[in-house]
Amino acid sequence: MDNGTTMHLAVSLFPGTADPTPGAEPEFDRLARFVQKAEAAGLDMVIFADSAPASGGDAANRQMPFEATTLLAALATVTSRIGLVAAASTVAHQPYNLARRFASLDIISHGRTGWNATMTQKPREAANFSRQEGFSSDDFRRRTEEYIGIVQGLWQGWDADALKFDKSGGRFHDPEKMHLLDHKGEFFSVRGPLNVARSPQDTPVLVLSGLSEADMEIAVRTADVILLDDGPTEGAKARYDDLKHRVAACGRDPGAVKLLMSVSLATDATAKPTVADSMEKGFRSKSCDGFNILLPAQLSALADFVDLVLPELRRRGLFRESYRGATLRSHLGLAGGGDQ
């Protein structure tokens, strides 16, 4: 794990990336160029939202134009280092299929994948998946916790050296190194295991967001990264200390969970260095382990951050000069990075 002397930086793309201009650059090409620029800048990861289907009006123009995990698979082929994190709904997907999908993505990307799971129930989403009435808040929380446990259990169903692929000996795997999940819970029943090998970085990174106070106990037990809303430095410091204490109380190393503060940058380019000061203050005061920068998927917005803010952060010794490894876990300084 890292020693916390430099901050971690992620970029989250706003919904509303569609460009309806006739003759505009194809959406995937524009997103690919965005992620490639973020990779050239050495950012830890890019996080892609996934929206519930639009219900009419202008809603379609406020959504990510692709299903997020499909987009991730394509972006993995045009990048080589940056972490790629996709939101995927616990309502729209069964846990076995979602676990299998992210395990496959992690192999395709050589260990650079993460799943952004939200604890917030999205309006209208359940109605598209045979749940017209949705879930009560308490049911949704318990269901999501069970869901996350299943996914993480399936990811750990194969030991690192379990798959032999021994054609001459007729052995696909070592039975002693395969672990059935055999889960029977309140909402799901899943036997396992996955038919996908263990991840190059041990397991994909779990990023949790949309957390209420009641959700934090789930987060400190399960998450690798927690995305937190921005707030006053004094309150943020107390929140950071409390969450790290809760992580330790669960028997985990406090460094095993990275707390990133989500911030929107000012649009005025002259204000971008006021930005570096604010980020430095928050990081040095131990209010967070880094930042999740909220941006529209436009190269100009990313360029402002990369060209004006990032050099200042590096000059102050707050952000690393280059990638230290090849996997997302290695970027984040998490155990199991596979190349540390």
C-alpha cells in the first residue's frame, strides 16, 4: 500500500455528453480521446456514469450515450494504463452476471477495471425491470448489501493459480482451489463459481457512491474507494477520521479504503490555481485521500485541469509524476495490485 504522501485523482464524467450537432465527432471517438488525454496526464481513473432510461422530454440529452460496461470494454482496447470504472445498477443486473462481466472486463483491461455501485435508488429504473413499485429504502439497502457480498464472493471463487488449462492432462482447474459461493439469502440465491479466471489485480476495484449515513457501515466493510461529497474542511476532517476509524474497527487496514472528495471545478481558467490551493488544503489537513473531479466529457474541460491545475499540484509534490504500476489497484496503492 502507499504511504499517503501524494493524492489520488479520478475524473467522473457528467451525464449529458451527447452532442446533437450535425456532423459532430462520433461520441465514442470523443470519449476515447478524453480518456487518452486523462491517461497521458497520469490520472488514476475515469469513472463513467450509467443512467436509467429516459422517460421523455430532454432527458435523453442528459444521459451517458452508451451502456457503461460496454463502453469500458471498448476503451480498454485504446488505453493501457489508466483505471476504467463503470457504474452498473444492482436493479438492472443479476449479481452473477454483473460479477462475470466485471471479471471479464478486468482480464480484457489487464487489471484496470472497477465497479461503481451506488446506494441510491434511481427513480423510474425499477419500472423497467419488472418492479413497478420499486423498493423501500430499507429493502434497497439490505438488497444492495447482499448483492455486493455476492459479487465480491464470486470474484474470490478461484484461487490465483486454480485454472490449469491443461489440455494434455485433461484438467481445466484444480478442484481444491475452486470455492463454491453457495449463497442463499433474503433476496438472492447464487451457487457459483464464475467461469472466468481470477482478476490480474486480485479483484476489480469496488467504488461506492451515493452514500447516506446509514450506508457507511456497509461501505467501510466492503469498499476499496468511497466517493464523498465536498464540504467544509473542518467537517470533512472529522468525517475522514471517523470513516478511517470505522474501517479499522472492521479489522481492515485504514489504508485499504481510499476516501475521495468529489469536487466540481470553476469554469473560469484564471481560478484554476485557487483550485490547487483548495485541494492542497483539503489533502494536507487529512480530509481525504484525493479527489474525484466532476467534469463534462469535453477535452477543453479536461485540458484546463491537466494544463493549469495538475502541473501546480506536481510542483508542490502533491501528485506523482507517472504511473507506478499497471493495474488500478497499484495506482491507488491498494493491496493485491498484482504488479507492486
